[in-house]
Amino acid sequence: MLALSAADTISPAVHRTKNFLFRPFELGTYMKLCLVAVITEGLGGNFNSSSPGGGGGHRGNPQPQPHPMHMPSPELIAVIIACIALAIVLAIVIYYLITRLRFAFFHCLITQTKEINPGWRLYRNQANRYFVLNLVIGIIFVAMLGVVVAPFVMGIIRVFRASGGHPDFASLVGYLLPLIPIIILAVFIGIAIEIVLRDFMMPHMAIEDASAGEAWEAARAHIAAETGNFVLYALLRIILPVVGMVALFIVLLIPGLIILGVSAAVFFALHSAMAQGGGTQALSILLGVIVGLVAFCLLLFIGVFFGGPLSVWVRTYALMFYGGRYKALGDILEPGPVGGPVTSY
């Protein structure tokens, strides 16, 4: 397979994505593949924060009156710990299933098959090894980030405690500002690790059944040989999906608002009819839930239908770029006689 530059790989990846999804086009198969692509490529996360509250003093009393703190009961603490443990276990199980699905989808894309089950069974051991590798790296990354961030977090906690829940803005900013470059750097490091693991190491682990160390050494050799091209690839790998998602959001904004508006109108019409007809509140809530589920399913269908091809392209782009450097992968993507002509697009 011809080794293309990061920019030149964009068009062939689009061509291969169209062939995979639309030739021939079957709606059920198309939605299945797009949903798998969205699950394996479209994961994200949120960062939520909260600020504690506090009490104040009465007029004329120079000492602030601390807000009484009620310690939770042992039973409540046990429930909280159990819920956290259950959430961690569920998160690990879900991530394991997604890892298996990534290998299955990898098999679909390199062989152009549209069945998920063969890859799910074929790469079980490789997926298990890759899952453990990701879990270990994730724990180490979070632990190291925690060590770096801990002094700033402890400082913020001390500011809140010393101020009785009303911290001095300057003191708070003094701890928050240094966190901004640390968080940005951590995000970039996390993205770089993800790209190296999924785009470069995973093919070696899948095709050769390579260990983590062998996959890393092979990937490192390719990166060292074309550092500039790999850096450009990483930038395009990040920027192009973001641009695509923004474009999709703009295109789908009006249909999404229409669906939400119609759903709200239907809900209020049903609610009014139930109120005038003497319907129970429980039935009204049930109808509202049904309308909400229908609206959610419509939005999900539209999102997967239009966003799925972008997710498929992202993984195809990664495979075709690295396939030009990794012969075993390139031979599967473009099978043919040794020394034969390179497929043109």
C-alpha cells in the first residue's frame, strides 16, 4: 500500500468510507455500522464542579457564625460508598465492551465486512490485552495528574474553610489560575496517548498478536522515521473531526429544534386534554415520558444517521495513514500481488 502524507490520505479515506457504507446501501446495515462507529469513536466527557455554601453572622456580632455541618449517618455513608463502587464497576464493564467493539469494528473496516460478530470473536485475546493496557495507563495517568493537582485543590479547600464559605476572590484565583495550563497540558497529553494507542499500537496488537511492548517499539520506529508527518497527522486527526462536528451541529440544529418544538407542543396538548377529561396525573406523566422517549429516539436516529459517516471516516483515515507505513495492515487494506499496481482513488 502506498504511503500517503497525512493530507493526501484524507480523500482516499472519504472514498473508502463511501464504498463501505453506501455500496450497496441498506438502511438497517448502515444504521448498525454508524451506531457502532459513534459508540467507538464519539465518546466524550464532562467536567462538573460545585462550590460549598456557608453561613453568616448576625448584625453586631463580629465573629462569623459557621454554618452547622451535619455528618451523614453510617448507613448513608455505606450507601454512598456502595454506589460509587457500583459506578466504577459499571464503568469498567462498559469500557471493556467498548474495547471489544473497537476491535470488531477494526475488523469490519480492514476487511470491508459488515458483520460485527466475526471480529468480536477473532480478536478476543488481543482486545483483553489492549483493555488491560489502557486500564493501567489510565490509572497511572490519573494518579500522576492527581499528584500534580492535589496541592492546588488542598489550597482551594483551605481558602474555603478559612473564609467560612465565602472565599476571598484573589486568593481563590491564585490557586485556580495555575490549574488552567496544567489541565490544558493534561488534555493534550491524554489525546496524544489515545492516538498512539488506538491508531498506531492497536493494529500491531490485533494483526500480529503483539504484546504492548512490541507494539510500542514498532509504532515508535515508524513515528521516529517520519516525525513531522505523524505530527501533522495528529493535528488533522484532531481538527478535522471537530470541524465536521461543528458543521453537523449547524446543519442539524434546525431539525433538532423542530423535533423538540413539536414534542413540547404534543406534550402540552396531551396534558391539557387529560386535565379537561379528568385524567390522572400519573397517566399525564406517563404520556409525557412516552413523548420524550419518541423525541429522544428521533434525535438519536438523526444524529447517528448523519454523524455516523464522520465517525467511520475518522477510523478509516487512521487505518489508511498507518497502513502505508505498516505493511501487514496495508496488505489487508489493499490486497494484491507483490509488486502489483497500487490502488488509485
